[in-house]
Amino acid sequence: MKTVPFSSILDVLKKENTHVNLPVPHLVEKALKKKEGVLTETGALAVSTGKYTGRSPNDKFFVKEPETEAAIDWSINQATTKEVFDNLYAKTIEYLNRLDERFVFKGYAGSDPKHRLPIQVINEYAWHNLFSRQLFIRPSDEEAASLVPEFTVISVPGLMADPKTDGTHSEAFILISFEKRTVLIGGTEYAGEIKKSIFTVMNYLLPKKGVLSMHCSANVGSEGDVALFFGLSGTGKTTLSNDPQRKLIGDDEHGWSDNGIFNIEGGCYAKTIHLSAEKEPLIWNAIRFGAVLENVIVREPSRVADYDDNQLTENTRAAYPIEHIPNIVKPSVAGHPNTILFLTADAFGVLPPISKLSKEQAMYHFLSGYTSKLAGTERGITSPQATFSTCFGAPFLPLEATVYANMLGEKIEQHNVDVFLVNTGWTGGAYGEGERINLSYTRAMVRAAMEGELHDIETVQDPIFGLNIPVHCPGVPDHVLEPKKAWKDPEAYDRKANELAAKFKENFSKFPNVSAAIKNAGPR
């Protein structure tokens, strides 16, 4: 098949009915006309993503090229060849040109002009283009007129790969070429692949500029004090970072440069399963015209979204521009962090509700990225399972993990940042025996940490995990702070704590090249 040049992708697309930067109402109208979704009672566009209701990591590949061969960590990332990429690229261009319409969004990733990446997203579906417009940073009219994309994402869900001839694992494919500055996505309708492909690209490009890219949320207080929240799904990252007393910088992806923190995105991609106006009023009210609901069941004829219905997936989502949240920083930049919070939902019930970390402990727990899977969440899981995701974002890290951890350690030391491990999970026993830590106590601990009230506080050291536990915390009873005291059977606590400690050590064995100081910062 003839190779298509990569210099200017738009030059090889049909000009007729190739729509560039359509406004939101036009994209919604196009999506409705093409029967891609329906409007809910609040004005949001509700869509279904079919077979793929989440990311497909087994179908994601990096092209092995001179630039990437020595840089990418191939022990955790899959390689493909230039020939495979070029062949699918040519098929993609041919497929796009057979369509009646094509949709293009030009904008940015990165709120800091010094570090932003000009991008374009080319879509088969109008709703995917709406998603892209809302999730990335929207340019002004003047910026759009002169914007020259440095990276392109092409998403064609209707183009199915043939594993036998195309060199893929299935009909779905996510291929990233840094030499050609292009991402190809096909065979999957899940829009999260678009968002996370650019995050993956930024995780490759930013560290090369001395900027730490992070999978975290961030907010800022009235005094300019910045807090970062790292945590896997179910740990309370969105709940705790959406604080009415503080302004949201962003909810998922950030960079940390010599100037401070900046949001990589221009929108939010929130989980909506069991969403309620009472528990998450900011997200609830953000789901209005211009927002996209993925795989949320909509009741007829009322068109009311049923957020408790998981018949399509537990991974129901809402995508909306950050401006749908009233209490935000605009533009989404702020100073250096004062506080970093690692959130974990420990279903073993043995980690302290809050503990202060040294720099080495921070690097250890950042590399570990621990939380728990609960019984019943996946087939075959009958008791709490420890799960670890390096840097709280393993699927999106092209580089070796210690690159990110070393940068974090340097920045913590340089800016004298307080780092805390916060257990939002169980106390007084494991899941099924103990109880979930009271959210009001967690909020009080997080607020005390962010306001500097735990900076010089007296601590006691946990004998198994080596964590420094505050003796007192404003708004929290003292007996809540030490987990062993909450267990009726101290010996049962020791057994469960040692069980989790062993899992930490087993997981950390995959980092043989870290310093002894970091290795020794884990459980005893």
C-alpha cells in the first residue's frame, strides 16, 4: 500500500466536509443528526461506546524508532514496527476520506504556555470531537488561526484491524509514533483512549524538558498554597480535591515545572457510577449542555440519567470543560506545592488514617502506588487484594519509573514539600470486619495537612510500616490515628499488617536499581 506523507495530515484529507474547530452546539447537532447519542434532561449528550467500555492496554503499542528505542521502558510497554504503523496509517487516511464527514479539533495540552503542546485531534465521530474539545485546552480565535500542531491523534472507531495482516492483537489498536508525532486509534469507541494517549505523550515529552508529569488532581487555597492528590480509582481523589474552600486547578493530569503546577487538560473526565447531588454536587451540576455522558443508562421518555445502573459498565463517565466547575483557577496554573497527599483505600485495615512521609518514604510509596481491590469487584476475588500501580499511573508511563520518582524526590527537597500517606479505606479490621474511615475525619486530616497544622506535629513511628503517625490532629479523636488501637485483637492486626508489608516488599522487588535509602523506606 502506498505510504502517505506525515508532514501535513490535513493536506491528504478531503477538504469538503472536513470540519475544523466546530463550536459545541454544532457538534451536538451533528452527533444527534448522525444518531450517535441522545440529549438528557439536563442537556448533556449521552452515548454508548459499545464493546469497549474502558481502555484496552493490550492493544496499545509504541513504534520502536531511533528516538524511542533507548528511551522507552520496553519491560512494561509494547513495541511495534514502523511498517505496521505506516500500513495502518495509510488505511486510516483512506478510511477517513471515504467518510461523508470528518471532524478536527486544534488546541493544546498544557496550560503553561512555556510547556504546552499544540495538538490536533481528527475524529470519525462528532461526539468524539466534542469530547476532545471539552477535555483539551481550547484556543482563542487568534491562537487557532496560527496554531501549528506538533502532535496529532486520529481516532477511527469504525476501522477494524486484522491481527493476521496488521500486526495487532485484536481489531482495536492504539499506536504511538514519536518520530511521526502521531497517534492512531481504531476499532474502539471508548473516548478515554484519546485523552490518555495525549497524557502518555506528555509523560514522554515533559520529563525531557525537566518537567515532572503527574497523574494527580490539584487545588489551591486562598493564600496560594497548592496541594496535589495522587490516588487510584476509589481512593477519594475527586471527592477530596473538590473542596468548596479551595479552587480546583485540575482533576487528573498535571505538570510540575520550575514555575510551579499547571493542568495538562482543559476539562474533567469524572466517574459517575452512583453519582448523587448530595455527595458530589460540583460534578452533578457540571453535567449540562456541552457535557458528554459515556455508557450511562438514560430512562425513557424522561431522559433522566440513571447513575446507579451499571448494566453497561461500572466505568460510567462524564466529560465536561473545567469551566463547568464554579470554583476554579483560570488559567489552570499555580505555584509550587506545599502539600502532597498519596491516597490509598487500604482494605486490609492496617495503614494509619494519615502519616507523614520522609522524602525517601515519599519516593517509595510513589513507586509503589498502592490501593486495594475489594471482594466482589472482579470475578475470583473473594478477599481484599493489594494492587500496585507505579507512580499512580503505570499504564501511561513510557519512561522507566525511577525517572519520575527521582524528579519527584528532587522537587520535594527543593521546595520543602510536606508529603502524607492518607488511608481512606478501613480501620478496626479488614474489609467486611472493620469499618470505612469516617469521611469527616479524613476531610479534617487532609485540611490540617494542607493548612500546615501537621508540619511540626509530634509523631510516633509505626513498627511494621515505619510510618510517622501524628499523635494529635485537629478535628480527629486521638484514638482514631493509630490503627492498631482500633482493632479488638492486636495479634490479628499484626498478622494482617505483616501480610500487607510482605506484599509491598514483593512488589518493590521490581525496582532493583533504586538506592538503599529508598528500599529501606518501606515496611520493616
